Amino acid sequence: GIFSGTLSYIFNVWKPGVKFSTIVADAKEKGFTEPDPRDDLSGTDVQRKVTILSRECGLKVELDDVTVKSLVPEKLQNWE
């Protein structure tokens, strides 16, 4: 299955020469992203879903047990 419709959309639409920010803005405009796209791009949304699925399978998993690597540049990760 697909854990992130946003990431699936972005990586299916993104082509060489197209700005990543343009694709993210397009995904947000179409309603594919979380209200703050950084939740998708940081891996937080997938991290939550994997944690929930793991718990449903009977595993004792905490959010911090699921390692993710953010696509959000570090200087933008805590931007308000």
C-alpha cells in the first residue's frame, strides 16, 4: 500500500527541470497534502501511520521507534 498519497503524487509528477516547491504547491492546492506539507515531507505522517499499523498488529511501538529521514531542509524544519 501507499502510506503517503502526497509523496506518491510528488514523485510521480516531479520531472527534471521542475522546481520541487512548485510540485509541492500543486499537491497542496489539489488537497493532497496535510495542512502543513512539512508533515508529509518530514516523514511525520508516514511515521504516524506505521506506528498505528504496528500497534494494530500487536506490536508495542512508539512514534520514536520509527526512523524517518526528512525531505525538508533543516533550516525550514522549525519555521513558523
